[in-house]
Amino acid sequence: MKQHKKLGLVGAVGLGLGLAAFVAAAMPATAQTESGSDALNLNGVAANSAFGVQSNVLASGLTESAVAYGQLPLVNAHGGITNYGYNTSNGGPLTQNPKEAFKSEPDKNVYLVFGGKHYLFQGHEGAPAGYVTRINLDEPNLTKRVTLISDTRTDGVAVPTFDGITWDPFTNQLLLTAEASAPTGGVFAVSLDANGDAVDGKLKPLPALGSGGYEGVQNDSAGNVWLVEDIGGSGVSGGKKPNSYVYRFTPKTPTDLSTGTLEALQVSRNDGTPVTAQQLSANPSDPFITDLHTYGTSFATRWVPLTLGANNGATAAAATAGATPFKRPENGVFRPGTNFGEFYFTETGDTNKDSALPGAFGGVFKLSQKSPTASTGTLTPAYVGDLQHTGLDNIQFASKDQLLVVEDAGDALHTQRNALDSGYLIELKKDGSSKKAPSIVRWLAEGRDASATYDHYTSPGYNDGDKEITGIHVSNGDSSTAGILGAQVPQLTGATTWRAFWTQQHGDNITWEVKVASGDKS
């Protein structure tokens, strides 16, 4: 259709030109974040309408610039993996037509510094097969900026698509998660050397961590690996059943992830009995779900060990062990300054404004423990979602008390509420209490480029529509154990080495760096 002709950034600027930042005037919000030595003070912006082509809008004081986008060629293209945001294995060109190449959907980001060089790593979630790329942030020549790190497995099996990623400094590996049911899903590792180059370029499956729809992956200071699963949700009248879990893998030794114990989180009711998958499947309106999404409530938790059975499946094992499922938990991160004693994770919810089930709009939950290795803890709601703040997915701390959360609400909900996805800054209480809703400010109103608009209205069927916010990441690039996310307090203001990134999936598949006014990111 003529009106959806591709006129997005990729087509407009061409391959050898840089990308201008999408920066728009911010609209003042009714709330403002608290001041602090490491805090961001932002006025919020309004969400973009779910109609036509829209530009990204950032809060005043923030700017963004593209560090990579979908048409960039890979320095070492291999087979059908030729460009940063595409997979051409189907023989399609990179243009908008019924035989368009598959969008590879670069997803979450990991920023690391090796030998003075600044790199951004990511797995790719879409297309016939996944792969891992590295952006050289110091390379001015765009045709030499992106390198293919891996697209093959050590066992020769087909590579799944990837969603989550983190750096494990104990094993010197990138850990990537495949968000798929057993036996396809699970965790895979790519070893890097001291220069940030792939040791052998092979993805190694880690079966000891189980197979499931893992999305979030995060290390703690003890060398454990925390996993947050989104296996989707079985639809019932009025919404979806909770059916995905939060896991913790304790390796026998932190430097070797081949053996260890996989556990899943179990939540107890006030009478001390566990909340199980069988209960919530039989009654998706269980009062527990309402209580879980009510400020001021708290629940005892414990970790239950899993015995992996058929297909090494973690999801089925968690249900059998009596673990507690959630409504599409997505990602998690440790709060800085808590010695890895507070773990926050998101819950996407039903992504449908007409859902009549409790917990339909998801939220953010805080798991408090005496240490990351503790067997028991307490679960409380940190933020309860609503129609205007739902589909919560990626999560990251911007400072000790400020949490960045972004939406993946989906095309249907975008239309229902006439609003595209947004990024929010949640102001947590300094003492960790959550008796009432915290302050929340929209720092990003995501737009929709012409490529995504085309996909939304006239997609050939295998590329996604509206843009999605993913890959929110804040790091100083420290690749040692001292650099594990949560070990240090982020500092994005003033002269600092901390940097922030996010990926705008679908359409032109752009990865952005966000900067704070007057911040020095040298």
C-alpha cells in the first residue's frame, strides 16, 4: 500500500550515514522524582497515540543516539545472517514487500569494557534462528561496527532464538536464554577472552539449568544464576492463568555451570500453605492473586528443589514441586546497595484491557532475603500495574532507589488504550516499604517508525508489528565480579562512566544510547 511505503530511518539515512536522535520536547507531568546524589530528576511525557508514524519522545534532559540499526552489515556475515536486524536465510531482500527478510529482533543488551574497548552485546530473538552480536561503540565506521559473535552450537543442533542475556564473570561467559517450551528453551553460553572476542564462537547448552521459557537471567555475588520465565499463559474466560516461574540455579562451583541445583520460588498463603499451579489453574480468580497485587501485603517464600524429568523441562518440574506460578514474569534485577538481598522482577499480565481476572495488569514484585543464598524470604508488591502501566517487561536500576521499567503491551492493547509502549521510572521508598503506590514518571514515549507501521498494517505474516521497548540496560562496563548488576550503585548524572542503552525492536530495529544532560560517558 502506497501510504505505508517504507520511509523510516534506515531508508532515509542510508547505510553510510549516522542516525539523528529522536528527541522531542517533553510535556511536564504531575509528579517528579525525588532528588538525591545519584538520582534522576525528570518531568514525564505523554504516551504516543497508536496511530500512524510517531517519533520517540524523551523526558527533558535526556537525549538518545543510535548505536546500531537493522540495516547495518555484519563484519563477518555468515550464511543468511548478514545484517544486524535481519536474517536473509529465506532469500528475501531487506525491503518492504511480501518476501521481505525476517527481522532478527536484537533484544537485551550487555555493556562490557575489555582492554579499554567499549562493547555492547545482544542476542537476537526473531527469525528462523538466533544469533549473538557485538557492537563496537568506539568504531566510527558503521560498516565495521557490528560483529557476529556466534550462530552455531557446540552440539550442532539448530540455534534457538534468544531473549535474555547477562555476563557471568565467574565463568567468563555470556549467558543467553531461549524463551521457548522444553526441550528448545533454556540457557546457552558463549565464552569470551580478555579482549572481548569469542573464544571459539560456539554456543554451549547448559542443561543443568533446565529447559523452559526463560527470559530474564541475572547473576548474584555468590555465582548463582537467577532465571525469570515467561512461557506465555493459558487463556481462560476473562484472561490468562498464571503458569510461569522464578528460578535460582546454584552451581556446585561458581566457575562451572555444568552441575548444580535448580530451584523454583514457592509463595505461601497467610495460613502457611503453599500456593500451587494446581490451585491457580483450577481457580484463576483465587483471592491470593488479588492479595498479591495489593499494596501493603507480604508473603513468606522458600525455594523448592526441582527434579527435571522429560525433556529436561523446568516448567513441569516446578509445578510438580509445588512452586508458585505468576502471570508471565519477565525479567529481574538486584537492587544496588542491598548486598543482593532484594530482587525485583516484573510481571507482564494479560495484556488485554477486557481481562476480568485479578492481576490482569501485572506489576513489579520485590523478593527480600537475608542473602542471595538464603532458602527463605518475603515477597511484596513494589508496583501494581493498571491499564495505563502494564505489559511490564525489561527492568533495570537507574540509581539506588529508582527503577526503570519498560512495557511490551502488544499491538492489540495498543489499539485498545490508544497508546504505544512507554518506559517508566519508579521511585522506590528508601526503606523498601510498599504500603501505597510509588511515584511513577514516563521517561520514554516510544514511537513507531514507518517500517513498523507497514508491518502493523500490511505485514506479510512473519514480521512483527508495533515497536517494542526492550534491552533497557545500565552499566559501567565492569566485567569483573565487582561489576555484577546490583553490586554497585549506578550513577548516570555528572561525570561518570555509567552508560544506558535500550533496543527498539521491530521495524528498523534500532539500539539507542540514552544520555543525561551534561553527563560525561568517556
